[in-house]
Amino acid sequence: MLRRATRRLLLGFGIVLFVVTATFILVSIAPGDPARLWVAPGAGQAELDAARQALGLDRPLPVRYLTWLANFARGDWGTSLVQQRPVMSIVADALPHTLLLTAASLILTYIGGIIVGVIQALRHRTALDTGLTVTTLFVYGMPAYWLAIMLVLVFSYAAARYGWPDWIRFPALGVTSLDAEFLSPWGRTVDRIRHLALPLVTLGAIGVAGTARFVRGAVLDVRNLPFVRTARAKGVSQLAVQWRHILRNALLPLITLLGLSLPALFSGTVFVEVIFAWPGMGRIMVDAVAGRDYPIVMATTAIFALLVVIGNLLADILYAVADPRVARDGHE
């Protein structure tokens, strides 16, 4: 398994290097001059040339790339052109918010998806199965940004306008209320959960729908395999057959699905954070692209790519641990 993990790690490093290289080239050849962010409006050519020299933009592209790569590896991520703050400090403020949202949505996605998928499989070809199938297909087909906007319109604006109870009225923006510092510790926790609710439902609902479809099909496939029929023939109880034989084998591929879903989850996080003004990595990345703040664009891109690679590596290791045949045979 160590050899397998090493190969995956080297492959992941290559993927991250390719992503940051492509991003650096694209932001470097994009129209516009980042040096104008450093000079006053209407500055002359001399001021622009001085700013370009200070930022290193007057050097050849390969030299700039290798310099950035070496500095990034040492932990020197540069200074934001817009905020005039160290990029590492900006990322350190935003990353916990993105990790919180991502971790919570993963938990909701897999717990909810497994429950719904198992219910569908156990009630196969019933009215309940049909209703859940239609619902999951409808939710799974929704764009994340559209679902986010609809949730804001219903559970924030409409709820406030028509005086709905607090338990179904949620904040639309930010991570805390303006008066959160005056609340008790329990009050601040509740306030944070209420702000998390709509972004979490946006990401989690689509994830639950997709996972439920996968679990339903996997359970239906496994329950007709020979070893399940053999267990029933030996007199194993129905509950033991369902949990020990069917679910254990049907849910194993979910580990692989976890690794495959991470890129989509992080890309969905970007749009959700913008819509809900959630101060995470996706929000600062979009703001940086709009403001041509290239140091932040490069740092956030590298971190997102690294998180995806680490998630896929962990999923691959967990799959090998859960199914020893993978580690023993060395299958990819």
C-alpha cells in the first residue's frame, strides 16, 4: 500500500504543478496591466514602468514563473495588489471558512445520501421509491447557483417580508450577525449555524441527491449477487443480510465517489460563497480575478488543487484499507 500511496502522491504533485503552471500562464497573458493597481489614476509611463519593475513584471515569463514557484514553496506567497496585505494572511483568514463549509457539506451529503438511497432500495418499485427518485433527479439537475438564489429568495427575503417564524427564516449573507459579539457563547453558536444553513443546504442537497442515486443502484446490484443468496440460504437473519452483506459491499465504492466528488464540491463552493458573501477561499478568488490580484489568484488556485489531490489520496488509501484485495493486488 505504501508503494501505491507514493505513486499517487507523485501523480498528485504533477497535477498540482500542471494546474499552477497553466494558471500562471493564463493570468500572465490576460489583457490588462496589474501595475496600474499600484499607481495613482492617470499616472504616466514612468510611474508604470517603475511599478512593473517593483513587481517583477518586466522580467521574462519563465523567470517570473520559476521565481514565484520557488517563493511559494518557501512560504512566501507575495503581497496582495489590492489589499496590500500578505497573501498568506488573507488565505489564513479565509481557509477555515471554506473548510467548515466543505466538511459540513460532505457529512450532510454522505449521511443523507446513504439514508435516502437505502430507503429507496429497500422500497424498490414502490410509490415511495418513485417519489424519491423524481425528487433526487430534480434536485441533482439544479445548478448550484440557481438553488442558492431560490433559497435566499424563499427563506430570507420572503420569510422576512411575510413575518415567518425565526426557525424557518435564515440570514442570507456573511458568517455572523453584526451584533454577534454581544451575544452569549450559545447565542453566537446558534447565530453561526443559522448563517451556515443556506450555503450548507445548497451544496448538501445536490450532493445528497447524487449520492442517493448511486447508493440505490449499488444496493440493488449487490442484493442479487450469489454470496447474498448463499447467506439467505444458510438461514442468516434478514437484518444481518441487509447490514453485513449487502450494505457493507454496496457502500464500499462510496469511498471512490468521495474522491471524484471533491473537484465538483470545491468548484460549487466558489459560486455559493459569492452568492452568500461567505468569506472563504472561493469568495476571495473571485474578488481577486475581478480585481486582477494575481498573487491571490495563484495562491488560491494552488491550495484548491492541493486540497483536491490530498482528498483523492486519502480516499484511495481508505479504499485500500477497506478492501485489502486492492492493496494486495496493486490494482489502480
